[in-house]
Amino acid sequence: MAGNVADLVVGEIIEIKYRVPRPVADEHAGALFCDRWITAEIIHRDEDALPMARLADGQLTDIRAYMTWRRIGINAANDASRTGG
């Protein structure tokens, strides 16, 4: 993890690590997994709730303490509106 979820702010761009099943040609080979990093933008943040993010595919998710994530940047449009620019 690249920080504490409490430090995330609206407009911040992060990547969240998901473990997903890898396609397998042979059904009897067992489940193989791979890690994928999915880009998300923090869209909502309250003091008493988990940060909410919109994933690149449009789905919403809470950012929970057990999730592995890393900071990428800040959405320039959201950053300008927060700073009055």
C-alpha cells in the first residue's frame, strides 16, 4: 500500500491490485491467478466513511484498509476546482 486510506482525497488517481483468475485452456489444470492493477479515481471522501473510487471500467468500490493500492497522480480538473484555479 502507498499510504493510509485516510490520506486519499477526491480527484486522486490510484491503482488497485486485484488477483484475478487467469484463463486456462485445460479445465483440469486448476485455477491459476495473476495480479492486475486497475486504475481508479477517488470520487467521494467523508471523515467517517471509507473513500469511494470509480474504477476504469465504471464500477464503484470502497477503498478498504486491506487493499493493496498505489498513488498515480491527481485529476487536473478536480485539483484546479479545489484550489480555485
